[in-house]
Amino acid sequence: MDVQELTKLIDDLRSGAVSSEDAFATLSNWSFADLGFARVDHHRSFRQGMPEAIYAPGKSPAQCAAIASELLDNGTGPVLLTRANAEQAEVALESCPGGTIYPDETVRAEHHVIYWRASEPRDERVVIVTAGTADLPVAGECAATLRAFGFGPVVLADCGVAGVHRLLANYDELAGADVIVVAAGMEGALASVVGGLVAAPVVAIPTSVGYGAALEGVTALLAMHASCAHGVTVVGIDNGYGAACAVARILR
Amino acid sequence: MDVQELTKLIDDLRSGAVSSEDAFATLSNWSFADLGFARVDHHRSFRQGMPEAIYAPGKSPAQCAAIASELLDNGTGPVLLTRANAEQAEVALESCPGGTIYPDETVRAEHHVIYWRASEPRDERVVIVTAGTADLPVAGECAATLRAFGFGPVVLADCGVAGVHRLLANYDELAGADVIVVAAGMEGALASVVGGLVAAPVVAIPTSVGYGAALEGVTALLAMHASCAHGVTVVGIDNGYGAACAVARILR
Amino acid sequence: MDVQELTKLIDDLRSGAVSSEDAFATLSNWSFADLGFARVDHHRSFRQGMPEAIYAPGKSPAQCAAIASELLDNGTGPVLLTRANAEQAEVALESCPGGTIYPDETVRAEHHVIYWRASEPRDERVVIVTAGTADLPVAGECAATLRAFGFGPVVLADCGVAGVHRLLANYDELAGADVIVVAAGMEGALASVVGGLVAAPVVAIPTSVGYGAALEGVTALLAMHASCAHGVTVVGIDNGYGAACAVARILR
Amino acid sequence: MDVQELTKLIDDLRSGAVSSEDAFATLSNWSFADLGFARVDHHRSFRQGMPEAIYAPGKSPAQCAAIASELLDNGTGPVLLTRANAEQAEVALESCPGGTIYPDETVRAEHHVIYWRASEPRDERVVIVTAGTADLPVAGECAATLRAFGFGPVVLADCGVAGVHRLLANYDELAGADVIVVAAGMEGALASVVGGLVAAPVVAIPTSVGYGAALEGVTALLAMHASCAHGVTVVGIDNGYGAACAVARILR
Amino acid sequence: MDVQELTKLIDDLRSGAVSSEDAFATLSNWSFADLGFARVDHHRSFRQGMPEAIYAPGKSPAQCAAIASELLDNGTGPVLLTRANAEQAEVALESCPGGTIYPDETVRAEHHVIYWRASEPRDERVVIVTAGTADLPVAGECAATLRAFGFGPVVLADCGVAGVHRLLANYDELAGADVIVVAAGMEGALASVVGGLVAAPVVAIPTSVGYGAALEGVTALLAMHASCAHGVTVVGIDNGYGAACAVARILR
Amino acid sequence: MDVQELTKLIDDLRSGAVSSEDAFATLSNWSFADLGFARVDHHRSFRQGMPEAIYAPGKSPAQCAAIASELLDNGTGPVLLTRANAEQAEVALESCPGGTIYPDETVRAEHHVIYWRASEPRDERVVIVTAGTADLPVAGECAATLRAFGFGPVVLADCGVAGVHRLLANYDELAGADVIVVAAGMEGALASVVGGLVAAPVVAIPTSVGYGAALEGVTALLAMHASCAHGVTVVGIDNGYGAACAVARILR
Amino acid sequence: MDVQELTKLIDDLRSGAVSSEDAFATLSNWSFADLGFARVDHHRSFRQGMPEAIYAPGKSPAQCAAIASELLDNGTGPVLLTRANAEQAEVALESCPGGTIYPDETVRAEHHVIYWRASEPRDERVVIVTAGTADLPVAGECAATLRAFGFGPVVLADCGVAGVHRLLANYDELAGADVIVVAAGMEGALASVVGGLVAAPVVAIPTSVGYGAALEGVTALLAMHASCAHGVTVVGIDNGYGAACAVARILR
Amino acid sequence: MDVQELTKLIDDLRSGAVSSEDAFATLSNWSFADLGFARVDHHRSFRQGMPEAIYAPGKSPAQCAAIASELLDNGTGPVLLTRANAEQAEVALESCPGGTIYPDETVRAEHHVIYWRASEPRDERVVIVTAGTADLPVAGECAATLRAFGFGPVVLADCGVAGVHRLLANYDELAGADVIVVAAGMEGALASVVGGLVAAPVVAIPTSVGYGAALEGVTALLAMHASCAHGVTVVGIDNGYGAACAVARILR
């Protein structure tokens, strides 16, 4: 659905060429497809500038595949399946060939991102920094989503503040970035430090990495919100996909 | 301090025109002024694109005024004093005339923002939406900070989801915004709804408004993070200043 | 046990036809059956208008079956077994044939609702709305319980506020409902939006669906309580059965 | 605004008698009045069956009075001001004479409910039960709101489970009620016991009454949600107004 | 070690018959046996009137058995192994024959209590009441421990407040009890109701039974502490053993 | 009301000398007095062995005085007013002369306990131990309540585990006690240590004393529940009155 | 009391020169003075190497003064009164002249530290770093306590990670320190950064400074514990006194 | 990298023998090795006095082994792999022979510590005390780390305060220790008691041992922070490695 079609509908409604009941029905039908167990939102890319993603947990493999098919057949732009387990990923890729999966089959991972029909390449510079190696799966979900949107993010792994020189060694890349994503668990201090170094937007992802007092990411989430580096914004725990969407909004 | 000065220093260091000890001392002196009780960071605008703000709580009125003076005398660009109580505001404005105070003296407020030497006017469109009238003080802190940075934000008050048509009535302003800030307490659902309507970056501020189960803003903070509208980012509870800084980063 | 029997007992007690000790004993015996590990409350339907349900967790399959037998043999009206795992469900259905199980055996589910001897069909209109596909198991527990009570609920899946038009497409069904149940995880905002749209009673179920900051449903529970849509009431996390009982109370 | 007006507008839109732009403008204007600091929702009674209430905290006395005036001048039905402190109450009653205030001036209370233009008397039976004397202010907010809506609630004070016979002494009133509201702090057990006694809808209000482990009402809120008496629903902590709205929905 | 031995030691110390170094060594040796991984406290029964119990979690099966052997060989009175898994139980019973295990091998349980050398039978009346069938494992741990101490507790299962008549049917047993233990999960209201009915000491055990809002027993723990029935005391979540020890202290 | 009167009523009911309606009315009237804002429970001492206490917070001074009068005029045994502020205490003592107040007027205290008509002196030995001087107000509430019940408790102040010898210096008093109450804030370790020293029942009161991490008593409450000294029981935070009632139950 | 006296007592006990009863009494009397409301621990400096401090909250001014007198008259070494309000400080200084108060009377502070009879000057280098100016009161409590112990701590204020060069400017002082104390609120990241820079022991104090999400210091406490800089240790929220004691233990 | 090399680099930079670009590159390369997924910090031992440890969770076995190889090949001093599961341990030991593993293969453990190239033996006395046998795995992680650093720690197991004489039996070892580590779960009271006994630094590790109210170690963590024994410091939950690093800082 595009702006021309919408404009014509409004004109037809005013001229009487279409009844208000019919116009309402048309709009309702256009905007989503009702699969019974899901209402696939074809209107989202028009409204939000990015397509609906399929959040896999709680859906059967067949449901994941059916929604992906619907979005590929009747929509445009990239299609994403996030947090898929091995079985959901397999069924979806079989039903809808041509998808890119992260991480690939050489890695035993709990969650996978799959995307089809990636956007045209874009040249804004997005940098993803992680505090430790254990934050890489979250950074990877973010990077895969950004690739679906056409970005070519750089990932700088293991730059935690316990050895801040490892971060400073890539100061040029940080200073030249259009947006920086910081994925950090434990006490999440990396977000404050990066926020204190650069003028670009910083999107922080608290991760569930760390010992007991890390409280499954709640400590990092609170710490990032209490950060003394002004203007750092935060997304949900382990939410690499959400951070990528925030980047897409900033750079639209 | 500007880039030319820094470049010259590095060259002098390399050529031996300045010793490494002296270069270190020069850099240290340049970057901040040590008032004993505070280290005023003159380097921040160079690094982060926005000046250091003075966070008033826990400082004496005289300390607030001294830091403001230091920033006004030896720095450039806007100077901000946030969360000032009546006495801190009065002393600071007396010491450093020419400041703009929000809210002004006709209102009995707990906190005030004062700024001096606002930036040149900018024409990006920033919209601040509040869920209720009680969220206006937080929205006001955000708006005053944005004005110090040169923006002319529009505030749309009282658009909570209990009557979502009040929000839709300003759909054009939302759709045309470069960045939207949402200030909402209670369950914070307005952030999800706004995020679902537009493609622009959405910065959500959870506020401490609401009955007992609102838990002084913690409920809204958690709810905004759990938001199903992808790509919404969040700052700390009642942190209108932080949201304004996030906007400045996005629109730098 | 019905009102006539009770009235007669009181009269007999007054006339001396029965001693107070015997009357006490009769009342005690009537009201429940003591199976040793459980006291089956035959009096509940008389008192609360709905029969006791068997909450399976923590009971052995044999205990589940024994209580169901007792309720079917010595009571009237529907009998329910909730949150049964596969083994509990199998043993109960074998012992007490004729039960209806949800979800049926084609689905691998963690929990099942089984009911026997459903009430006569009723024609009040109950609508269950879910925010996402992942909320369907909770909505299903609610729907199965309502069917046991004779209702024919309509389930509208995947209407979350990230695409609020999907909800509005069914506005007629919402506006015509006698009671609406909203099952939503993450930030639970759907309850506020539905509560803002209609005048009917809204019973909200927070679900444990969502990323880390959803805190296993606690975020949605708090958010629904802090809701700015007045008069929305809330039941426990994932408690589809409880929501159905609330509907039955409202429509008794 | 009533249904006839709305129907006519839709017909005019279809016939071309009114342009879609004008129809949109008319609808927007009708539905709320923008006072700058507040958007008064005149549409709410049409949509939800109850008028918008003014939540006083965070508003100036003048703002409270202005919104009340707007609702009284341009709306119909009852108007409510909740949680008003002494000064807000005084200014509002002076600006808008004829209001009823609870508690009245003989009592030093922290919060007041004021209502104007109460609905016609209704004869459904609503019973409000409190666990202790200290829960009476919350019960009073609920009762005053119900009176604004035309109900004549009965308040049974101090029936806590530590002496359950005090509750049973009013069994007839409980058994005959159309809806029961239970206001209880501490461990909130009264909601379970009442829910176990009657078949009517039970709306539970956790209150912030109690020693340290009552955690300002959080303990009662959690306990009521974990209640073993099925079908009890819960509103927010100390939210007497919300409970009254829930009753109004159930008995509309 | 008994009082006579201790008295003699003190006399010998004073008379010089034993040096203070030797006295210290004797006392240290007497009071516990150091197995390297554990310090078995033979002195506990002398001091606290009940022997040390072996808390199985975190110990290897061999360690459990070794401590039990030490206590059986070099101590007197009952010996207890609590929270043992199947393997720990098997190894301990093999090493130390003659133990009584609860629940016995016909039940698949997560935890077991084993005791050896139970005390002489005592005739105080201890009643354990449970809110539901799912609380029986906790009640069972309590009952088994009491049996090791010589008591013959009565267990009244499934008396929750949703059907309070089931509790009242055993009023005589409650009224005649010397101590009552209440095991209840969910909202834990049974402790308040029992505390309101009787004058005997009531020891409440919050259990981890219940839906999401039960928060693994934290809700019941808080609710029992906020109880309006004065003089009810509480032990830790699921701590049937601790409740039995509290009973033993009260009835020593 | 005593046992003879109750027995006679039951006989009259059986013989027809009194109708069941009248018997019900008599029982209802006997068991409490309805003052409108409170239901004074005259039946409590019959049932629980201790009279109803008046919890002052949330009641007006006049309400406190009226309930005390009702209990003094129409009941027997001690009457207690707890947590009274200065004004409540003054009005109650003026209305009902002869009360004993703790702490007396020479001390500026936030809360007061007042009691009238103390029980006959009893000679069981109750010892109250506090961890610090700051725990004395809570210990004092407990001691005053015990004095109302006829006990003559010994208070041992400031025996915290940071200097455990201060506790051991009173070992004889501890070892000879019939019940020990431990009032401790901060980390509450004193309860564990006392529980490890003696065989008597130990009732622990967590107090809200301590720095930030003491979390207003929640830390001590949790720590006492996690105590490794088996059989220690716990009452609510700062609940000296509740601990005294627990002692009364144990020593009835 | 010193080691010689203790040795002699043990010898006398063995030789019979003193009875065990007398030895026990002597030891008890020596180790503390019982003022009724407090047990002043004269033994502490012998045992822990630092004297008992008087924690003012919850004590009357007279009690504070009496304990200070007792410690000054019958003990040796420094005497400390912590967290004293203005009245407690005034009475204590009047009763016991010669004390040093921090902060002095020119500052309106909530809490004061007073010390008498400071230890001999010591030359270990202790550095206290604060994240912001608002952390200075906590740093001040720590510094005053250290001065009482004879240390001459250096305070580096306002070195938060938002401008990490302010910290690096004092790298030499950090690198040369024997122990470093870090006082930081908000997200507490400064502890991680300092811990990553130096090899000396780092004692971190979380402070209650910051916006809503700082949760009164709980966020900083959790974040410091989750710190990725290994070997950093933490004391309680705002506990400057505790940090000073930790330093004294490390440098004894 | 040592101090001489660093000094020479600075001299060369000043003399022009090396350009500032080259100096920067040299420093960057020296300080860490970038393996792609990890930045191995060779500079850490120079800066912090202890080498980087490899935190295994979230890393593949191959990644663990690769980082260990890098540290062994290009660094000096001990190398540690912590929290390794069986597979990570096996692969790492195969790749890098000569490591010492704790616990060894005779024990089925969840986590292992492995170290290579232990430091020279040191003779400071470190004592690790545990409250129970179940705390031994945490104490073991601490002890193994200390052994890698050259210490020979003594472990005193099972000294919990429920039988404080078991602790006092080793008073000499405690009194003679240079540093004491206390590992305790449940209520963590052992830290307070040990802190009250000795003058040495006490590092407390809260462990996740205990029943429900122990809240996975959060209760012990809070309790240790609220400890009344001044100067006790705390590390994160179950963080034996962190405690060992704190000891190494204190005794460097």
C-alpha cells in the first residue's frame, strides 16, 4: 500500500464513488492479513519505516513459517524472524528459501535471527561495541538486524572498562560513527564511558551476562539509566533487535 | 580549546618544541578547572558536542553559582543549571545575571532549570508529548534544555491512551517531527502507541506520576522497556534533561 | 445440596427434631468429601455459583483423577482440571471418560485444561483479545474454562498496540461485548487502550510473555494496575482460569 | 455529542455535503477541548459510559478549577475531582459552586473527592467492606465516586479476618449484593474470604495500611493476585476511584 | 557430653588438676568432630535441645553418609538428613541402615527427609494444616521431622480459605492443639484465619505453591508477616524442618 | 461472654426455647460492638486468649478513645492502644483515665503504647535482647505489651554480634529464659547467634534500624528467615506488639 | 585492658589464685560498661584494632554524650560519634569538650562526624575519589573517620567517568596510593574504572546520589558488585565510616 | 611490557626518534592482542598487578583455549580460566597442557577453575572460612585462584554461627591471619561475627546457598552490607575469584 492508493481512497470516499462502509473495509483489509493466530501488519513499513518482525518464542514452527510467507508474498522490503530456536529456524528456512541465518549452522546457539530480502546497502557508519566476549550473541542479533536493513555495522568486541585502553585503541572508529550501540552486562559501565567520549547518539543494550549480583541484566539496565553520561538512551535487556530498530529510526 | 590548538600541541611534542611533561600538563589544565569541590569540564563540548550541565542537588547555592561562573567565563556555548531549588536558583541568577529560568517565579516549583547563553536557533522539529498534565514539569525540564540548545520544541500535553483520539488529533505534528519525546508515568503505554504510529526516533521518559502501583516511575520504566513497539529508547525516571541531550545527539 | 434442604435442616434444628451436634455433623459432611490428601468442596457451586476446579500442579496423576471422579460422581455442573501436564491429563481422561481437553493432542503444550459436563450454552458475548500470538495459550485456558461454563467466547488474536488498527478493525465486536478479557504480556498496554475504547467491564490478564525487562509478567501486572484507563481490573499472571471465573461472576 | 450527531456526520461525509478534511476537524474539535495544559475529553462518556475525572496531584489549584469548569460548561453528567488537597479543593469549589466534598471540612484529610452534578439514583446494591478502620479513607473515595454515579453504596467497616464473625454477621448484605468491593491492607486476606463466600463479582483494592512488611500496599496487591478464591479481580493500590469505575462498568 | 562432665571440667580447671590449655582442648574436641569438609556439632543437643541436622543440598552422597555415621556413632538422640535427593538418600540409607525415609520409595519426590533413632513418643498435640494438596510435601517434611523428635502430628490437608468451612469442620482439633503449624502458598491467608480462631501458638510456613504473582513464596511470606492476626510467627519459605524445630522449642 | 453463657444458648436453641434467628442475633450482638467506623471484637479474648488491641494509625484521636472506652466498659482484661502519636495518646488518656503510657511524657517519641487494666502478674521469664540502642523503641513496645499481659520482661540492650561477649555476659539469663525475643536491625545476625545458644523458643523482630542497605528492615527480615539457627521464628518489621502476642501464645 | 593483664588472669585461673567464677566476672566487667541503654565495648580496640564508634541515629542527645564520656573516661584511643544531627552534636560537644566536628558549623548538614583524641599521625597514602560534588558528604564522613585514626587522606572530587580525563589528571596520586576509596552514586562506574587502572586495594562506597533509577543507592551497590574490574570490594550505601574502617584494617 | 620499555618510548617520542603516530600504534599493539572475538589485555599485570582471567561462560571451548594460548605465549605470570564447564575445561587443558584444575576430575562439578604457570610461593597467611559445607565450591574457587597467585590459603569449613564454638576452636588461626575471606550463604551472619573477632581485613563472599528466603544470595549480600561489624567489605554473589583478587590487592 502506498501514499497514492491512500489518497485516491480518500477522494473516492468524498466523491461518493465509494461508501464509507466500503472504505473502512478496504482500509482494514489492506492494513493486515488475519491468519487466525496472527494479524500480519502489512501497514507497518508505511507507518514506521520498517517491516513487522516475527518474534518466534511462543509460536509453533509452522506459525513462524506461515507469517514469513505472508510477509514475503504480500509485502515488500526485508522480513525478519527473531529469537528462533533450531526447529523454528529450520522449518522457516525450508518453507521460505533464500533466508540468511545468524549465527549459522556451525554454531550451537539458543537463538537465531533469519532475514530475507535485505534492503539496499546504506553507507552510514554504525559501530557496535561489546564489553565482553559473552555479549557477542546480543551484538550479533543487533548486527544481523542492521544487515537486513542495509547497514554494514562494525563490531568491536571485548572493550570493557576494566581495560579502557582497548576501547581507546578504536577511538577513531568511535569518533567517526553516526550511531554507536553498546552491549554490556555486569555493571554496564561501558555505556557511560562511551557516552562520555563521543557526541554521536549512543543506544545501550543491557545484557544478562554476569555473576549473581548482575540479576540477569536488571543491574545493567538500572545502571545505564542512572548513567552520569547525559543523553545515553537504553533499550530492553538482551534486546539487540530493538537497538537495531532504534538505529534505523535515527538514521531513516 | 579547538582542533587547531590540539594539532599544534601534538606537532610541538613530536618536534621536541615542548617536553612530554609540559604537554601533559597543558592538556590537563586545558581540559578542566579544579574548584576544589568540582572539576569543571571545559573539554566536554569539544568531545560530546554539548557543554557540562550543573546538577544542583547536593551542592550549596554558592557552589552552583561558582561553577556557573567558571563555565560562563572560561567556556563557550550554553550553560545549564538543572534541578535547582528556589535558593540555589536565586543565588545563581544573582551571581550570573542574564539567565533564563523555568518555570518562572510565578510558579511554586520544586525544581528549576536555568540556562545562560543559549545556542543559535535551529529549525529541526522536536515534539514533546505528555500522557497527562502531571507530566508537564518533566516535559518542561526537557523543553527548557532543548531551548538552551537552540531548539524550539512543541509540547502536546495530556494525550494519554485512555483517550487516544486526543493524540491522533495532532497526527500531522507527530508525523512531521524529526524526533519525538514521550513523557508518561503510570503504565507508560503512550510510548508504545506513539512508537507504533511514526517512523521517527522516539525517546521515552518514564515519570514518577501515578498511584501506588506506579512505584515512583519504576513501573513505567519497566513497561517502556518491555514495549512491543520496536526501536523506542528510554532514559531515566523523570530525566527530562537526559532526554533533551539524547535529542541533541540524534540531531547534531 | 440445595436451598430447600438447608432450610429444612434449620427448621429441624429449631424444633428439636435434630440435635445441634447432628446438625453440625450433617452440614460438615454435606459440604465436602475428605479424600485424605484433599477436601473436595461440593458446597462451592451453591456458595459461589461455580464448581471447585482441580489445580493440577503438585498433585499426582492419581490424585487428579480421584478428585475429578469425586466431583463427577457426587456433584453437579461442570468439572475442571487446570494446568495439567501430559501425564496428569492422560490419567484423568482415562479414569473419567468424556472430558474435553485443550489444547488437544495435536499440540505439544506444557499445560492443559480438561472439562467434563459443560453447562448449558449461554448467549452473553465474551471477547478475549490478545496482544500477540504468544499470549494464545493463556487466552486458550480462559476460553476453555468459559466453554465449560457454557459461554462461546470469541478470541481476537494479535491486536497489540504496536499496530492499533488491527484492534480497531474489530471495533464492532469490542463495542458489542458484554465483557472483554485482555491477555497481554510485555508492557501490557493493550488493557489501557481497550479500557479507553469501551464501556464494558475489562478483565486484564498479565502474561509472562516478553524479553528480560518483562520480568516474567511482573511488568505487565504492575503496568495494568497503574493503567490510566479507569475501571480496568486485573487477575494474576497467566491466570486465564481466574479471568474466566471473574467473567462468570460478572455475568451470573 | 450523541449518536445522532455522529451518524449525520458520517452520512454528510459520504454524500459530499462535508469534505473529509472538515469531517476530521469537526470530530477532533468535538471530542476534546484543548486548555493548553490539558485536553479535556468530552467524548469519554460517549465511549466509556463514564465522564473523565480530574486527577488532582501535579496540577495547580487553578488548573483543577479550569478543567472542572470546562467539563461542567460543555459536558453532561457527573464531574469528579479526585485526590485533591485542601487548597485544590477550596479553589475548585469556589470556582464551581454546588460540589459535594468528601470527607467534609470537619475532617483533616490528605485527599478529597469532589463531585458535581451526580447521576440519577440507581438501585443496584453495592457493598464496600473494609478490613480495618484505617482502610476507611480508601473506601470513602470509592463510595463518593459511586455516589457521583448515582449508586448508594453500603460501607461495612472493620471486618478483617482476625475476627471473621464480624464479617459473617453481615452475611445477608454480602449475599444480596450485586457487586462487592473489598478494601484491605496488611495481607489482604479479606478478599479471599469474601470471594470464597459469595457468587457476586468481587473487586479488591489493596491499601497501603500496615507495618513495614506490608510494603506500602505491595504485599496486599501481590496476595490478592495470588488469591486462592477464583475470579476475584484487583485494582491498583489505594485506588478507590478505580474500583468505583470497575463497579460502574459491571453494572452499566 | 553432659552437664556433670562439664561441671567436673570446670572444677578440675580451678583446682589445677587440668591446665587451661588442656581444658580448652578438651572442650574443643568434645564439642564437634572435624571431618574436613564439615564440623559435626555434637554439642548442639546439649545447647539447643535438638541435634544437628544434615542439610543435603551442596553435599555429595558420600559426605551426607559420613556425617550421618559420625552423628550416629558418637552422639545420642535422633539424626536427620533433610532435602536429600534420590541418590543422597540411597547412599545414606545404605551406609547407615535403620533409617526412616519420607516420602517413601513409592513416590517420586524431589526431596526426602530421613531420620534415624527417633526420640521417645511424646503426647503433646501438634496439628499441621495445609491450604491445599500441593502444600503437602512441605507439611510432610515438617511431620517427618516432628516424628523424629517423638511427636505424632495430625495433618489436615486442603483447608484453604476459599472454602473456610472445610477448616471449621476440624475446629475441635484446632482448639485442642498445643501448637498449630500452617503451610500455605499463594496468598497465605490461612495463617491469618487460623490465628484468628485459636489461642495456641501458630507457626506459619509460606510455601512456593502458586501462579506467577505468588513469586515462589515471597508473596505468602510477606503476607504472613503483614497478617492482622496478632502473634502469628513465620519461618522461611518451604522450611518444614524449621517449623518442626520451632515446635520443638515451644514444647521442650 | 463466657463458656457457660455459650453452652446455655446452644441448649436453648436445641430445646426451642430460643429461635435460630434470635440465637444468631444474640451471638452477633455479643461478639462485637459496631461503632460505625469500627467493629469492636469482644469475643477475641474468649477465642484467642488475648484482647483486641487498638492499632492507632489511620484513626482519629476521638476514634481511638471511643474504641478504648467500649473495650473498657463492656469487656474484661487488658486494653491496649498501640502506635499512638502524641495527640492520639493524650485524647485517649483523658477519655479513659488510669492508663499506663510507654514511653512516658519525658521522652519525645513517635509512637506510644498505652494500656489499661493490666493482667495479674505472671512469673514466666521473658528476656528481650536488642542488638543496639536504636532498637530500644521496638523492644519497648514489646515490653509494654508484655507488661499489659502480666509479664515482667527483662530487657538486655545493645548485645549485637559485633561484640558477642556482651551477649555472653548474660548467658545465665538467656539460658534460664522461658522465651527470648530478639530485636535487631541491620543484618539481624543476633537472632541466629541467640538461636544457636539456647533451647528456648526465640521470636525475632527485624527492625528498620540501619544504613541504606538495611532497606528499612527488609534485609533483617530476609536474613532472619534465611537463618541457619533452626527453629527461630520471625514476626513483621518493627512489630514489637506482635512479638509480645506470640510470647503470650507460647506461654498461655 | 591489655595483653599482660589478660595473660596474668589466665595464669591466676590455672594456679587457683582466682576462681573460675571470679575470672568470668572480671572478664565480663572489663570488656564493657553497661549504661542500661547501651553496653560500651571497651574491649573492641583490643580485638579489632579500632575503638567502638557511637552511631547516633535512634539515640537521644544525652545518650550520645553519655556513651562518649564513658569511652573517653575509661578507654584509650580515638572516640567517634557518627551520623549526629545538629542537636546531638551540640550536646555531645558541650559534655565532652575538645572534639573535632565535620562538617563544621559554617555548613548546614544533615549528619556530622565528631571525634576526640585522634591517633598519632600516620604516613600511609589514602586517596578518596568522588564521582561528583554531591558525593562529598559521604567522602567527608570517610575522611573525618580516617583523620581520627591518624591518616591524612587526599580527597579528589568530581572525577566521574563522564569526563574520564579529570580522573587521569591525578593518575600519579592514584598510582601512588596505598588504598583508594571510591564514592560514587548513579551507576557507580567510577569504581570499575579506578579498579581497572591501579593495583592497590579499592574500597567502593555506593552513594544515594542520583535520579529515580538510582534507587537511593541500590543501583550503584548492585553495579559495583557486578563490576568487571576484579578485586574491587564494596561497603554499604553511603557508609563512609565503614569504608574508613576497612582502610584501617587493610593498613593496620 | 615493562617500565623500561615504556620510558624509552616516551624519550624516543620526545626526541623525534619515533613519530607520535608510530608511538600510538606501538602502545596499542603492546597493550592487547585482538583475536576478533576478544581483546586479550597483556597490559593488565603491569597496571593492576594481576593478569587478565578468562571468564568462561558465554565463550565456546575453542575461544577459551585460544585466549589461554595467547596469554601463555605472549604474556608472563599466571593464567586463569574461571567458571569453565566440563567441555570448556577439557578443550582448554588439551590445547594448553600443564594446567591445574579445581575441582579435579573425581568430582562432578558445575564449574571449574584452571590455572597455568602459578606465581612463586608467598608466605602471607590467608584464611578462608565457610559457614557450611555447601559453601565449599565458592571457597574452592577462591582458594584455587589464590594458589595461582602463589598463596597457600587455609580453608576452615562449616563454622556457621549456629554453633559458634566451631569457629572459636580456630581462633588462633583467625587471629594470626593477614587477611580473612568469609564465604557464607543463608543470612551471612558469619561475616559479622568474624569481623567482630579480629582486626585483620575481612572480605565477605555472599553465596547462593539456602532455602527460598535466601533469594539466591541476595539476602546474604544485603545482610553483609548492613553488617554491624565495621570495616567488613563485600564482593559479588558466589564470586570466589573476585575475593581472591581483593586479597591479592591487599597483600601486593
